[in-house]
Amino acid sequence: MAQLDVRQKLEILADAAKYDASCASSGTAKRNSSDGKGLGSTEGMGICHAYAPDGRCISLLKILLTNSCIFDCHYCINRKSSNVRRARFTAKEVVDLTISFYKRNYIEGLFLSSGIIRSSDYTMEQMVEVARSLREDHDFRGYIHLKTIPDADPALIEAAGRHADRISINVELPTASGLKRLAPEKSEARIEGAMTGIKGAILDGKDAARRYKSAPRFAPAGQSTQMIVGADAATDGDIIHRASGLYDRFTLRRVYYSAFSPIPDASAVLPLKRPPLMREHRLYQSDWLMRFYDYRADEVAAAADDTGMLPLDIDPKLAWALKHRDRFPVDVNRAPREALLRVPGLGVRAVNNILVSRKWRRLRLDDLKRLTVSLSKIRPFIVAEDWRPLLLSDRAELKPLVAPVAKPDQMELFAA
Ligand code: SF4
């Protein structure tokens, strides 16, 4: 590997990390250094936004420890057979960068992932050393997200969870057959085994924290995972069911969806074109419906067309409503919360506002105008004191009336 200075390494390893979508700092324990002790905070506001070159997660320093890897996953730019420029940080270099960027208010935390060097255990040891040194040598109290390696010794994953706020393992592809074809050195059984171990450690940590104030914490922001969308033949329906299963079995905080990007010198088994970015967006919306709107996976998947794909021109909630017209209109003065949450255009906050307001008066369109974001979007789907729409089943032309006007495609700044 060529001798590079830290700035050159940073250029390579921050760029290489942009393919990883899984880095949100929500949900961790509150911790700060406002008492003059230690350094950093997980609750900072106004902390500046700086690093990742693709515009995502820019308040975390998001880097790889190295982009060298002994594995050869077809979809990955860092795979063994890839022709990219390689670089590798030492653990100390990552620690020093994090501290210096934090002190300059460039970042509020660290997201660290890595290719696999020498062995899974060796790589994991290096990553744990970064987190250990930040916490123990520098008393760093900012956010740390470590991407862990499923094959690593469970004791190392346990050490990672003691220092990090969030840990994650990528399931990589929505189906076992896709994983076998595109990442032959990885195994669904090993990935899920490691996720089971992390789930157990998180639950044990929470249980211990309830009983002993001084109990060590384990990944208080939980575990997350990521799936690549569009590199294999999995449909949106497959992805929705897989995500739902992962939430149920591993108590995940988040599943992230990352639209596959064609990479330089791509393997011949990969598609030549990336899927539309809107597909990734629709999957995030369907994920939202399952987590906050009480939709079951089979209900969200029912919004898909005959090929199992969600429509790109309308959101999955509207698509579901148009396929289930018999469930509408919903009376905003009488319907239960679950039915209100199904109304396209009504968010959780608006539903909560409606439930509170209707205790005192029967709601009219004017009231709903104040309580919701878009009256025109919800009107065809609701009944109010002074409003009743035509029956939806009578309106064959409803979709053009409620679908948003298509916007021209945004060119991508960082297209590969
Ligand atoms: S193990 Fe990770 S870094 Fe290595 S080739 Fe596979 S996806 Fe890329």
C-alpha cells in the first residue's frame, strides 16, 4: 500500500464510506459534558455539519478504517478484486481525527466501518480499540456507531457494544439466495447469529440498568442493519417482508435501504443501471408505515403492483388507500385512531391533534385545515361535520386527482 498522509487517507476513506446508509444518531442515551467533565455530547444542537461527501449523515465523521478487504462481495467497491486506490488508518489516527474534528465543531460523533484486513477478529480489535481509546483515554462522550463484523469473536462484539452507542451488522441483501450469489463469503446464518447475540446483550444491558444504576451500558441506541436495493432480483414485497421479519426477530432500531450504485469495474453479475432513487424513498416510506402507522408487512406489500413493486409515482399509503376504497371515507369525528392513521395525508401528529380536538367539538373542514398539513389531500378520504365526499368506489379517476404532480428528475451530484 502506498505511503499516504492523513489527509490523503481521509479523502479515500471518507469517500469509500459513502455507500453505507446506516448512520442516524437518534435514540441513544443522553450524555454530555456540560458539568466540565469529559468531552462531547450526544444531545448537542447546532453542532456543525461537515463531512460525508454524498450529503448524508454529515454531522458524523463517517469513515472506513480501511478500504482493503480480503472478501470479494460483487457489489462492493472495496472488494479484493477491485481496482481502487487503497488506504488504511491506524486506530490512533482515527481517534486523533475524531477528537480534532470534534473540537473544531465539525462533527458530533463518529461512524466507523471497515473492510476486513487479515481476519475478522483482527479488524474488529482495531475498531474496538478506536472506540475504547475515545471513551477511556479521552473521555469522549459524543456519539459512536460501530459497524461490526459478523464473524468476529463474540467477546469483541461485546466490547464494541460497551463503548459504542449503536452497533450494526449489514444483512446486505434481502434474500439468502442474493447473498449467496453476490457475497459468497458471507452467510445469512452467521449474520443472523451475530444479530441474535447483540439483541441478547442489549436486552441484558437494559435489564441490568433497571436494577443497578452503575451497570455497564450496551449499545444504548440499539442495533441497526442495511439492505442493498436493486442489486438482485428481490421485489419491494420481498424487501418489506424481510425488513418486518428483522424488526420482529432482532428488535432493530432501524433498517436502512441503500439503492445499489453501479461501481467502477463492476462484476458482470450486477445490473448495469442503478434502481431509481425513488424506489429507495418508497421503501423508507413503507418502513415508516410499519413502524409508526401500525401497518402489517402484508398490508404494505399489498400496495405493490402484480410484479411486487411499489408504485414510484405515489406513496405506498396512498397506493394502499386507492386499492382499499371500501375502507373510506373515514369519519374524523368518530373513527378510531387506527382508521385515521390510514387516511392519506394524515400524519401521526395530525391524528393526535384530531383526537384531542374532537373531544370538545365536532370537527368541520375549517378545523381540519388548522390541524392538518394538506386539506386537499385528505378531503376525498374523510367525512367531517360539514363534508361528505362522493363514494370513492364511484371515482375511477381518483388517482390523478390525489396523486402529486410529477417533478422533473433531479440529476445526481455523486453518481458513480
Ligand atoms: S466484506 Fe464488506 S468491505 Fe469487504 S467486500 Fe464485502 S461488503 Fe465490501
